[in-house]
Amino acid sequence: MRDLFGGVYEGKRVLVTGHTGFKGSWLSLWLTELGAEVAGFSLPAPTDPSHWSILGLGIEETIGDIRDAASIAEAVARFKPEVVFHLAAQPLVRESYRIPADTFSTNVVGSINVYEACRAAGTVRALVSITTDKVYRNNEWEWGYRENDPFGGHDPYSASKACAEIATDSYRSSFWNPAEFGRGHGTLLATARAGNVVGGGDWAADRLIPDLMRAASSGASARIRNPDSTRPWQHVLEPLAGYLMLGRRLLEGDTSFAEGWNLGPDEDGVVTVAEVVERMKGAWSRIDVEFRPDPGAPHEARLLKLDCAKAKARLGWKPVWDGLETVEVTAAWYRSWIEEGVVSSRRDIERYVRDATSRRVRGLRG
């Protein structure tokens, strides 16, 4: 495992903001398997149970809010990371309608606080900031958005992440300009934009898979609001592999990677909510649903997908699992946890690495 990504993470000091969240907990686990010295900065785990709490990694962590500039600055100065993966965010579209000001302050001002802390520390060589596929102005068209398409956002979450991308580009141009790397500064900054991720250990509210699993564990039917909405679904390990590939290239000082990157599924992963539900039901018969649209629900995009040709050609990244495999692995994780109390996250990472190797994903080992 430690020879993955050129072996660059072994012994590195890596900070993960948002480590108690779904993606952050999976990334923290994978980094420890790679031999990194990992620290986390985050609010407490957002759900009970949480993937973070059941992993029990025991890494150094600071419980804090990225909107508190002094708190994040103190944590970065104390840990002195060489690599930072910035995932801390308010990540839910429907929640952003309820707390729009908090969403903007967390996702925009919070990100700036992280960047300022990294500037002050002077130890950070690679910074990968995670946004979302929803940063693009959504025209509901059939083809995927490319990295140079315009930013936008109807809902506060999408708009806040688009604003975060603009702020990030400002910092990259003003303070961490790739053209001045090695002379005026020693930090490279990239952003990564992924689609709807699924996988074991997600219990967030208003997300399809967690809603299905909560209902299945209690013997109830899950209410499905938007069965016809189309999303780019992918297992959480797919974008995480891309983040780690990006971090490697930035650590190696390759300035051409200090920019924005799309990390979405292939066409077989861009399916409707109803199709995902049927696949989950096929993987675990305990799942039962009720399709009941909510006419009073706030606006959510119906169609959005990414063009990932750039990451495939230059980063050596590509999706490993198709839609059926993604559903199979995800359903198996929850079945193991709910029926046996077994956490299969490490096993899932090992399977992903085996499959990625056999399917010649260049960026994993090359």
C-alpha cells in the first residue's frame, strides 16, 4: 500500500480539514494506510453513528470551526503540515437553504482562513482544496462541464462553492502563483471537483444512500423525493484517489497541476435516482422505498455531469468501478455494519487498489 502514488505520502505530515466528515474520514484512513502522519481539524462528527467515530484512528486532531481564523491558524502552526487536504465545508444543498449565511461563511471565509493559516505557517508544499461539481453554472444540458466552463450556482451551497473557487484562484494568482514557485514561494494549490459520492459510513441527512440505509435498518420505507433527477454517482474512493494523485504532483513541484480538476464517473455512473434505488434494492432486498415527490421542496438541479478528459489524460486518473460495482460495494459495507457490526472500510480500499491496478490506472502507481 505504501508504494502507491509514488510512495510520496510515507512519513509526510498531512492535515485533513473536515476529517470527521464522510469523505474526510475515508481520506484520513487511506492516508494512514499510506504511512502518512495525519492530523485533522474539524467540527465534531456531524452524525451519530459516524464513519469517523467507528474507525477509531486515534490521529492527532483539533475540534474547531474553520470560521475561527485563530483556531485554524494555531492548529496549522502547531502541526506544521507539508500537505493540506481542505475538505471542511457545509456540504448539503437543502441545508444551505435553511442556513445560507452560515453556508457562505463556512465555504468561502472558512476556506480563506485555511489559506491564511497555510501562508503563515510556511511549511505547506501542497494544498488540495475540495469543492464540487456544482460550482458550474448549470444549464441542464446533456454534455459534461469542463474545467474552463463558467461558475455559477442557484442554491446557496452551489453558489458558495463557486465563490470559494474564485477566492482560491485569487490566492493562487496573488500569493502562490505557479510561475513564481521556487522563488517567491514554495506552495502549490489545486482544486478538485467531484460529483455525488456514495460509500459506506455516510449517515448525513437528505442524502439518498443514508436515507435508504436508515430506513432499511429500522424496517421502514424510505421516502424518495426526486426519482427522475440525474446525478454523477461514484464511490467515495474514486475522487479520493484523484485528490491523492493531485497531492503527489504538487509535492513533486509540478506547477502544471496547480489548477482546477474534474473527477467524475463515466457515463455508466450518470443515472437517475430511481435507477440507483433499484440497484441498491437488487444488492440488498431489505431496502424498501416510497416514491413521493415533495412539490414544496427547494430547487435542486435535475441534470449535471462532468467532463473528466483532462484528469484522464494528464493526471492518470480514471473511474475504476462502474455503477453496479459501486452499488455492490456500498450495500455490502452497510450490510456488514448493520447485520454484523463489521467495518469493512480497509477491505474496500484494498479491493479498490487491486481493481485499479488490474485496470491499469496510471496515476495510482506510475
